[in-house]
Amino acid sequence: MDVLNFLQWPAMVISVLAAWLVAAQSKRRRQHGFWWFLASNVLWIIWGWHDRAWALIVLQVALAALNIRGVRKNEPAATNAERRTA
């Protein structure tokens, strides 16, 4: 089995783990979930490039942007306030 072809399985597992964490009530777990989603985005993009799945790559870039937004919105309030005044 091609190593890059196998990459879809860890990407899937990490995506499910991330979804579980993002759905948590704990802010800390949600924060970790968004970071895991970003890791899965990278893995899916690598796999998509290997398989020439261009629509998947575009989807993962869009989802990564949303995950970055999620990371930023889950930062402590003081950090967000500082960012708005800067």
C-alpha cells in the first residue's frame, strides 16, 4: 500500500477526534479540537494532492480558514480585546 494513500485513515480519525472535541462544553477542549481540525486539514490536503482530488483540497482550505476563525474566537477574552484595539 502506498504510504500517501494510507494517509486518509489518520486524517479521518483525527477529523472525528476533532469533531468530538469541538462539540465539548469545555472551552479548552474546543480549542484543542480546532487545532486537531487544522492538523486534519493538512493531512487531507496532502492526500488530496496525491490523489489529485482538487475539490477536496479547496474544501480543506476553506475549512482550515473556518478552523482558524474558531481558534481565534475561542481565545481568552483579554487576548481578543487586545486584538480589537490594535
